[in-house]
Amino acid sequence: MAHRILLVEDDANHRASLADILTEGGYRIVQVGSAEDALDQLHLESFDLLITDYRLGGATGTWLARMATRFGPSRPRVLLVSAYRQMSDADGLEILRKPFERDELLAKVAAALSGPRVDAPVGPEPSQRIALTFYVSDSMLSLRAARNLKAVLAGYREDQISLTVINLSQQRDHQAEQDRIVVTPTLLKTFPAPRVWLAGNLERRDLLDRLLSQAGVDRLASAGA
């Protein structure tokens, strides 16, 4: 009987391409676009393997992997897909680095299915209400934008904000292509929907305040109303 795989990827085009490759490889695929939908499937069905992107809006693939081991009728093996090089909460998990070739994907899937079961490292469930990715470079404009962003975020609860900083002068990042980053600095709100791009030195702090307020991030008492 063909192995059953739950595929979690928030990019519809990428998800469809992966599903096609895996189906051609002889696997039975259920595909979803969010961590929430993945949890619903895990409650209802048994899967041999969970393939999940690392960044899923306000959650991460490792958080989803932890939930998969706690709930539902099965404890699937996990294959984490990511362009990130440093993921402190993914120790021990099988990881497929973006970009990758078709044969590399199928080889990783076969290895994950035949290898030992490894639970995701224990960690807290995400409390973030907003997820931001900040693309910068080694420029004065990026430095000014970083200062402005830091000043605004200082007025809000840090535990409710997920911020990833990517310096494109120091690393070639595949995720930047998927996120349609044209210039640096650019601040991208990835969660909650819809996505919002803010480019430049972020001197319009009212726009940042609006993003945070609309996502329900709480202000610190000392920051005032």
C-alpha cells in the first residue's frame, strides 16, 4: 500500500508542484495550505509522513510537528522544508533545503519514511499575533530602517511578534524570491493575511503601528494608548 503523506505549504503553486512530484513517485498525497488545516487533517486521518514548510504564517513547521505527535490517530515521521540555514528549534529533524531538485526531494522522502521516528524538540506553542520578515542589506538605508523598526516594536509585547531578519548582502536567500522582494530594506508582514510589503527606511511609523494594531498586538503599558 502506498505511503500516505500530508503536505503543508502556503504557496499554492509550490504546493501543487510538490504534490505532482510526490504523486508521480507513488505516494498518496493530502495537501493543505496552513498549519490550522494541517491540524484538522491530523485529527481525522493517519499519515506516514508530514512534509511541511518551516514558515507557516504565525506558526512554524516544527511547532506543527510537535502538535502532530500529541494529537490524532498517528504519529507521522516529519520532513521539514526550508530555505533557512539556522533553525534552533529543528534539531534532529530531517530537513530538505530549498532550492532542491526532483530527485533530491524523492530521496529525502524515502529516507524519512525508512528512518527512525524523531519527535520535534519540545518548545512553547506560538503566541505570536503577527509574523514579520525584514529583508535588509549592508546599507545606510537598511540601518535607518532597522532603527525605526526597533523603535516601534519597543512599544509592543515582544512575545506576540515573530520577527525574522534576513541580510541579503550576506546570504543568497531563496525565500526572498518567493516573497517577491525587489529592493532592500523591505518589511513583509506574512501573518495574518493579507500580506503587506513596506519598502524604504520605515520612517512612516504610523504604518507600522497600524500593522501591529490590526493584528491585535498588545502595547506595553509604558507605551501608552
